[in-house]
Amino acid sequence: MNMYEDPAAWEPVPARHRGWLVVRFAVSVAYRPVHWLLALFIWGFVLGFASLAEIVTTFSTRAENAAGRFLDRLTARAALPRWCVGWREVRHEGDVAYYRQLVDKAVTRRTEQVAKPKPEVPREWTVPLRDYRGAGARYVAERAQAQGWQLRPSDVRKEVSLYWPHPAAHAG
């Protein structure tokens, strides 16, 4: 059975131990400046690499595809690791009402942005676990589908993937 088909995975994640969260928060705070320096280094490398790659990829589609895959893998490193814990998670761990309110606001805001004639954001949206941990993936899916989003197969232990259908397909 795939993870997105497992009903138990869609329920809220059990609350983590407060002491462990505080330790992870302290490590996260110490790690962030190192991560920012690493991200600056990566972006500098990307800018330097991109100017050289522009010349090479002009003549080769194969090189262009390879450079695109390489840059995608490289820039993915700029995101904070999942083990990092923010102050919000320390304060609101296990607070179902807070996470439901957070999900409601995020879905409403994203729906308003994507429903415009010229959307401000992409039609695909991935909601990370840290944004719905206390509410559960089922709550995200229900709220999003009520506002017109389509659910995509997702590993709900990490994220919920959604898609806003084309306006012509949604009109009716």
C-alpha cells in the first residue's frame, strides 16, 4: 500500500517530547548561520556556473538538460533541513486549534492568489508537514478540496501536494 493510500498517515502526527524539541531548536538556531553561508556560496556558484553554462547550452540540448538537473539538485540544498525546528513548533506543538487556523489561513490566502485571472503563484502547491503537523493531512485535503484544489499523490509524512485546475475546467 502506498503512503498516500494509508488512512492512518492522514491523521495528525503525535506531539513530540518538549525537551527534545527545545534541544532541536537550540541546534537549529546554531545551524542557521552556517546554512545561510552555505546558501550564499551555492547561489554564488550558480551565478558563476550559469554564465558559463549559457554559452555551452546554446549549442547543446543534452548539455542544457544536464545543467538543469544539476542546478535543481544544487539549489534544493538551499532549503532548511526537515530536522530544523522553529520557535512556532516549540510553542505550539500538539495545539490542534492553532494548526487548523494556520491551515485555514494558508489555504484561503493561496486560493485567492491562484484564482486571479493572472495568478501570482504557480498552480501546484506543496504544503510541508511543519505547516499542518497538529491538524493532520486529512484536514489540509478537506479544506483545500472545499475551495477547489485537487489532491495529488503525496507522502503525507513529509508534505501534501495540491493542484489548482485550469479555470475553464473549474467553471461550471
